[in-house]
Amino acid sequence: MDALRRANEIRSQRAELKKRLKSGELAVYDLIDDPPDYVLTAKVFDMIVAAPKYGKVKATRLLNQCRISQGKTLGGLSDRQRQELVELLRLR
């Protein structure tokens, strides 16, 4: 039951985070640069797509340009990948 409660808590926190991304209250590059603990296992692709002006095609191109797999999680990004992705996102 503890694991279920924790999973539900994480889901609701991620939903709130996606709302903040969608509204523009939180920039996607800030999230990727310094992600909270509860979002480390979320896929980078999903977080980019949740932001305004980024659909599946743009997100795919962005990740391909940085040589990042679509299945990569925020916690699994290397320093190089994280830095390169944040720089590209800030330019847009």
C-alpha cells in the first residue's frame, strides 16, 4: 500500500508540473537543467512535448540533434546531453 500511495503522489505531482509547463509558468529548459526528484524517471521527450510550441516532431528533431534517445529519462541524461539540450531549448 505504501508503494501505491507513493506512485499516486508522484503521478499527481507530475500532472501539476505538466500544467505549469503548459501554462508557461515553468520553462522546459529550467526543468531539464534542474529536475525535482519526483520527475527523474520521466522521459525527456514527454516533458518537452508537454511544453507549449513543442509537438512530437519538434521534440524528436531536438533529441536527435543532441543524440538523445526518445526513451531517455531526465535522471539518465549525461552532463553533456543535459547541457546541450538546455542550450538548444533556450535558443528557441
